[in-house]
Amino acid sequence: MSMFGSERKQDEVFEVQLTDAEWRAKLTPEQYHVLREHGTERAGSCALNYEKRAGNFSCVGCGNPLFKSGKKFESGTGWPSFDQPLEGAVGVTEDRKFGMVRTEVHCARCGGHLGHVFPDGPPPTGLRYCMNGVAMDFEPADG
């Protein structure tokens, strides 16, 4: 277990499993690239970065609730950032691409790539979950 949560196991089986063709039919090309190919959207390109209403953010691939809006903060990075996910909502794995070591965040229900977590966030957690907005849906709170 890392400081960011439970590590993904190589042979981990997720509750939601679709074939590659089913994922491609379900997702837009950009969503597929991020969730299934571990891509990254362009900084500042997603409206969810600017979302300020009360509500919940969920995985666009499977609907798994991920973050509450009260945990979102402006990081200045151009991606939606949160200091804490919902309990059990995400998993992490070590990412050694591009000559650096980062902690990748994935949906605990479908395994879709969401973004990365860094140890430079605000109190009380000190964490910054830097998420791809295209990998999430937003549901405003009622009322």
C-alpha cells in the first residue's frame, strides 16, 4: 500500500469488463485514448476543470462515483484537481513512462486511467489528484 492508496496488481480483475470493441463503441475517441490507452488531454481543454457547482464526479467509463466537488481545488495546472477521492473509488499503480516515476490513478471499478496523484496538494491530505476531465462525468447536487 502506497501513501496514495492500494497498488494495482498485474492480474487485477475489475467488476466492469468490456471488450476493446465495446469500449470503443461506448466512449468518444478522446475518452478512449485517456481511459483505455493511458493518454492525457490537453491542459485547460476540459470544461470540468472550471466546474464550481456542488455535486459529484464519476468515471465516464462505468459511472463509478470518484470525487465530491468539495474536494476539488484550483491547482493552476489546467486539469481538475482534488485532494481526496471517495473511499475505495480509485486505485494506483507506478507509472515509469517518460523517464520519470509517477503514481497513476485508475478507476477501481473498470480500471480506466484517470490521471496521476502527486504529493504537492493542500492540507489536510497534502495530495493532488490531477485528473483528466474527459475521463469523468459531473452530476450537480439537487436543489
